[in-house]
Amino acid sequence: GQNIDQPTEMTATEGAIVQINCTYQTSGFNGLFWYQQHAGEAPTFLSYNVLDGLEEKGRFSSFLSRSKGYSYLLLKELQMKDSASYLCAADHNAGNMLTFGGGTRLMVKP
Amino acid sequence: GAGVSQSPRYKVAKRGQDVALRCDPISGHVSLFWYQQALGQGPEFLTYFQNEAQLDKSGLPSDRFFAERPEGSVSTLKIQRTQQEDSAVYLCASSREGTGGSEAFFGQGTRLTVV
């Protein structure tokens, strides 16, 4: 079956850097999505990695290692509004399936 | 439309009642997904459509759950004889073509509470 693991909760300080890790085991893996979800709201797209390496987009960067089945989301210069759940999702089965991890709830403290 | 629209936003059902949840995807999006999200958990896959064809329904928890997308646009998720364990947020997402590099856009969900 599919297995996607990420930490349940993390806490970080405003202005700091935090790295949220995700490991996955899926069949027919295509790529790895990261979504942000504020409480009571819809998940919103942050990044998609299909090739190995780091992709930077403003304060957020995402890394993928296909050989290790590993990804991380890096958030820099944390702001209070970054407090949310961060969902790692594997795009697999030839692009016909998007399977999510349990989400990492990030709390940013002053 | 501008985004994925789901209705109702909130639904309270008595145990045993049937419910129907509606999803209006982004116009022209081929793929449509339904997910179930329990409080504090990630979304769990229920079913997937490509146009009107239901290509995968392996995530539907029981035969009380049924989804359709008859004309390849609007989709309805129906739950018959609701049980308390069905209480969750039901999320709908659409994407241009599959998920292979095509971002999935989510609706705000329907929060179902079975009492």
C-alpha cells in the first residue's frame, strides 16, 4: 500500500527557519506536492517537485530525493500567519492518484 | 467558475439519514477527486473521476458511499444511512489533467456532522 509519513506537530519562533520532513513509499511515483491548510479552510498549493533537488519560491523551498523517498519543505523568516498544517502529498499511479500524509501542524510563536 | 465550489458548507444529519454533497469543479478541469478529512488528520482519498468516468473508487469506506459525475462537470457524493463515524469534512478537488504535475485545486469542503 501507500505510506506517507510526516511529523504530527512542530513549533518554531517568528523569524526563524523550520524544515518539515516527509517520507513516502508509493507505486508509480510521479512527484511530490506540498499544500498549506489553515484551520477550517481548503488546502492551498505551495509546491510540486518531480526532479531531485531544491526548488525555491520566495520564503518557501521544497526538496525531493526520489532515491531516498524523501522530501522536505523549508520555511524561512517565519511569520505568525505561517501557523497552519502542512500537507505532503504523493502524486502516483501514473498521475491518477494523490495521496496525502497526515499533515504537520506548525505553530509559530512570537 | 473562479474556484471549486462545494455545497452545503455545513450539514447536520440524523443517524440513518441520507445526504448528498455537491461539488462544482473549475470549468474545463478533467479530473475530480473526493477526499474525507477527519479533524487533525490529512485528507483520505475516496474516489477519482476523469470526465464522467469514475476511474478509482477504492477509497470509498463502504457501499453506503456513492459518487457520480454524469456530465463530466458537477459531481455529487451521496452517503446513505449515515453513521456517526461518517462525521468529517468532505473535500472536493479538481485539476486540469490528472495530477501529473497538474495542481489540484480544493474547495472549502462540506463539514458533515451526524448526530
